[in-house]
Amino acid sequence: MKSTGIIRKVDELGRIVLPIELRRVLDIVERDELEIYMESDRIILQKFEPACVFCGSPKGLISYRQKNICRECLRNMTEY
């Protein structure tokens, strides 16, 4: 993990501001969704990219009951 040397304070609502330098490098713009999860004792922020719940592919997604399924997995399911 690369250290940036940037330190931010958490405000009273639990928010932090992501520095513009990081947003530019990671192509994060206003209204982008970020996925938040934990690994051990670390908080990880990652730009959210929708993907198929079965294979992880981001291509050809169809939403079914609020889940993303790619066309290939859908085709495989209908064969059975």
C-alpha cells in the first residue's frame, strides 16, 4: 500500500474529504459511488464498479431483483 502522507480529520458527521490529487489519479468524480469495506484493521475505499454476482464480469449486465447478472451467466442458467 502506497502512503500519500496526507492526513484528514473526520468531521462531526463522520465524513472525510478525499484530496483532489487522489480523486484525479483514481478518476473519482462527484456522485461516483465508493465501496467501503474492512480488511483486518483497515478501512478500504474503492470506486464501485457494478459486476455480475456470479462471475464478476462488468460486461453485459442485466439487473434482476436488484442483482446484476451478465448475459453469459443468464444464458448458462437458462440452459438447465
